[in-house]
Amino acid sequence: MTIKELADVAGVSTETITRCANELFPDHLKNGVRTVFTKDQAYDVMAIVRKKNLVSPLQTEKVPLQTEKVDYRVIGEMIGLAVKSALEPLVSQMAERKSTQLQIEDNSVSHMTVSGYSKVEGLGLSESEMKSHGASLSKLCRERHLETQSVPHSRYGRINSYPMDLLEEYFRS
């Protein structure tokens, strides 16, 4: 949970949260770096805020401080924020993978190298197998008068890419 999120939940300013957090964790706060607190650290900071009665009088009127009762709404908000921040990287990873998958399924790619096709389809071909398949595919392209495209390659300089339809037909048989 960040300083801003803690301030929002506690109903105090970010400066107040920063002061209280500095008392507990002086090495944890760094200038210019977003500080994220664990659940236990957030509870400790919230305890200091309540202990010092740093909630403003206006906020006290809206939400009375209850020292004996548990404020489940605040706990729920804290848990929700923690879950959201924990799942955010996973959700963005899944969205990225889905977008890559959609590009491939969209047939927007007309040609692909044997190595690229092997990775996309999970074939796990060795270098020698890829060379052998590449030679066979080049021969098929010449026989069928299909166009290959030359693309840059880090190891070999340039390699051929083949029509997707031919790659699918070749590796299905």
C-alpha cells in the first residue's frame, strides 16, 4: 500500500502518513521513490495515526473513531488495494500475451521463419532441424512458384521466411 493510499484510507494528508512512517521505518522512505508498505507496516502506521489522534475534527464528525470496534470497511479497502496491486502485473502480462496471440490468429503475418513458427507453435526444433526444414520449404516454394522473403538474423545474417499457409501445411503433414 502506498503513502497516498494509506492517507486516503486514514482520511489524513500524505504528509501526516509520511511523518508517522518516518518514525517507524526511517530507512524505508526514500526521496523520489514510490514507497510501498506491506500489510503489517500499513497497520503499524495506521495505529500511530490513531494513537496520536491526527484525524482532523471534520473527519471525526464524518467517521467517529472507534477504538474498541473493528472498522471492517477500512480493512476491506486495504485488502482490496493490496489485492489490486498484487494482481496488476499479472493482468497486464495476460493482456500482452492475448494481444500477441490475436496478432498471430488474425493472419496479419503473411510470412514467418522456421524458427519463429517453431516458437509460436511450441515445436522445439533444434538448429539442425530448422536448417533441414528450411531447405525443404525453400524447395517447395520454388516448385510452387511461391515467394520467400529474406529477413535479418543475428547469427546467419539473413534467412528466409515462408508463407504461413505453406508452413502450416508442411508441419501438419
